[in-house]
Amino acid sequence: MPAANPTVVASSPSSLPAKSAPNKSGNSHRVGSTKMSPEALIAIIVGDALVLVLVSLLLYCYFWRNFSTKMRQGKGGSKLLETEKIVYSSSAYSSAQPGYERGRMVFFEGVKRFELEDLLRASAEMLGKGGFGTAYKAVLDDGNVVAVKRLKDAQIGGKTQFEQHMAVLGRLSHPNIVSLRAYYFAREEKLLVYDYMPNGSLFWVLHGNRGPGRTPLDWTTRLKIAAGAARGLAFIHSSCSPLKLTHGNIKSTNILLDKTGNARVSDFGLSVFVPPPPATSSAPRSCGYRAPETLDGRKLTQKSDVYAFGVLLLELLTGKCPSAVDNGGSGGGYGGLVDLPRWVQSVVREEWTAEVFDLELMRYKDIEEEMVGLLQIAMACTAASPDQRPKMSQVVKMIDEIRGVAGSPSHEAGFESTSESPSLSEDTYGASQ
Ligand SMILES: Nc1ncnc2c1ncn2[C@@H]1O[C@H](COP(=O)(O)OP(=O)(O)OP(=O)(O)O)[C@@H](O)[C@H]1O
């Protein structure tokens, strides 16, 4: 029997002859006269089987690694982002290392206390990055869920100034605001701890997943959100009298929905640390809410908050995102982005008011009067001159009047909590309905 040809053993099945023909002595041979012994054939089969097993193993390992990473990131289950936890923890820890000033946790009234280390040990999932820093959802070992905002290189004065400002913000408590529950201050790290809002932001419920199959935000819910947000902002404006506290960053990502779908104003009082950037085309999505008198970098006031709130009402009415409206080349925007109030004014001037409203609202009956009423409030809030704008306390009353004639439950879809997570404190007061 001829010895196996090594080149044949090393070859793949595709290099085998399509057909073998018996030679004179009855042995098989390859077309082109290369001989193939049974041993060689067995060696090829075993070799190829080994390669197949190896490739399968590699593929298995690759897909398992991907799957388990997704599980950790919460995409395939409820586990939290481990990588974020490491980034978040290690950086926060660094501030507590020798050579750094050891910071301290400060808690406000009625809050279950925990140590910084508890917070650092918590599983963290990034919620998003904003102008002031990065927000995380953190689940503490005892099951409490909090939102942690890690302030980025904020222009925070000294420790005393920061602590005084936090003391003002931490005192504020109302069913329509997201309360600051605690903070951590160290030279290299500033963390703010808030109640976690499980139902996301108005931005998400209004603009997320637009398109066929999406459940639209019904009219009664929009009106309820407008009323709740107005109450929250009016409370912020009146809470520190005679000091005129401003929010400074009213926009739909800062109107959060609690577990009952109640609107809560978040992120108030932080603009003192990070002044708004100039209104250029590259400005962030908050630019569409900025009052004209603040565009040159002038100071934010309660009246500029009212303007931003008016834009928010227009957003609820039109379903359009103020910083991403297609202006059809008509100009009148911030560096190419349309100015929603001016677009609405021009449409109303042409007596095409019905064109303003979100098409998704057309399915609800008998709401025209209420929509026009809210539109009038929005236009008053976005008046060019700050003096012409109403106060937030007046806005609350006007929205309540509209809601007095509203109230057909058939408009309301209801709002279910998406999380049963316990929060740091239990609000005992009744929220705005
Ligand atoms: N307490 C909270 N509970 C639940 N989600 C939150 C909470 N705070 C913030 N978020 C969400 O985290 C994301 C990032 O928020 P963040 O406030 O850092 O940025 P932003 O609102 O986009 O911009 P800005 O910093 O200008 O306010 C947003 O989607 C926001 O809705």
C-alpha cells in the first residue's frame, strides 16, 4: 500500500477529487494520478472535524461573551452597566484617595442615610449626559434607587458657596419637583443625589419612538403634565422669596414623570454653576428654549424661565421638538434651527391656527377650545418683551381654568409605572392631578 501523501493529508475536503476511479490494482487514486489511501482519507476527515469543533468553540465563546455583556448592560435583562459602574466608582473613589481632600456626604431632611461607599458600591446605569454632567441610575444594596448627577468640571466657587447653594436647593420640596436628597462634595468630585423618576422625561414620551405603532400622548395627559410642570416651576420661583430663584434650564428633558405619571421639574438651580453657552448653531438642544434677551449671554431671570415654559407648552401642543423643527428654509431660527414661537406666531397670523397642533391630537374630540386656550397661554409666555410675560403663578391659574372645562376621562390613556423601585423618601402630600 502506498504511503499517504502528506500534501493530500493537509488539504481541505474541497481539494479532494470529485470522483475516484479504480486503478489497475483496484486501489483508488486521485484524478491527475495523486493516490489517496484509506488512512489519508481518515486523517483528512479527523483533521477537518477538529477544525470544525475548534471554529464552533470560538464562535460559541464569542457569542456568549456578547450576550453576557448585553445582560450586564441591561439590554437583555435587568442587570446594570458594569463598565459604567467601574468608571463612575473609580473616579469618585479617586477623590477619597490620599492626596485628595476627603469629601463628605450631606443629606437633607427626611432622607434615609447611606455612606459614600454605599453609593459607590451601587450598580449604576448611565441615564444620559447633559450640560451639567452625567446622570446615572444607581441601585443601592438595600434596593433603594436614586439618580446621581456627577457634575462635570463645573465652575463651582469654593466649598462654602457650593454648600450654601445646595442648602437652598435641598430645602425645596414639592410634589411637582424632583427633590435634591443629598450631595457629595470633594475637590475633585461633586455628586448630587435625587429621587429616581421611573417614567422618564417628557422629551421621551413626546418624541421617543415617533412613527407608526406608537401610542400617542393623549390630550388630557398633556394638559396634566403642563399643569404639573407649571406648579413645580411656580413653586421654585416663589420658594426663596425675597430671593428670586430661577430654574435656568426648563426643557422637556428636565420635566420628569414619577411613578404615577405626575410631572416633576428637575435640574433646577444648577445654571448658576454652568452658565448657558452662546446661542450658536452648535449649541445644545436647550437653545430652542432660550429667551431672546438671554441670547447674548445676559443673566437668566424668572421671566426667561417663563419664556422657556411657553416653548415647552408649544412643544406639547405641536409635538415638535423646539431645537429640531424643519423650518422649510424659511429662516427665523438659531443658526438654521427654527424658532418654534416665531413659527407658531406666523402660522396663527395667517389664521391657519389648526395647522399648529400636533396631528396626533386630531383623534380626540371636543378639545379645540382647550388647545386654543393653552396656545394663548404659550404665546403670552413667549412674548418678546419679558415684561409682557405672565408670572408662573398666573400661568398655573390659567391652566387650571382650562382644566376646569376639561376632564372628559375618555381623553385619558392612564399612565402606568414602569418600575416598582422604592425611592429614598415617601412623599405624603398629594401631587397635582
Ligand atoms: N432624577 C432622575 N430620574 C430619572 N431620570 C433622570 C433623572 N435626572 C435626569 N434623568 C435623565 O437623565 C438624562 C440626562 O439628564 P441630564 O439632566 O444630565 O441631562 P439633560 O437633561 O439632557 O441636559 P441638562 O444637563 O442640560 O439638563 C435625561 O434623559 C434625563 O431625563
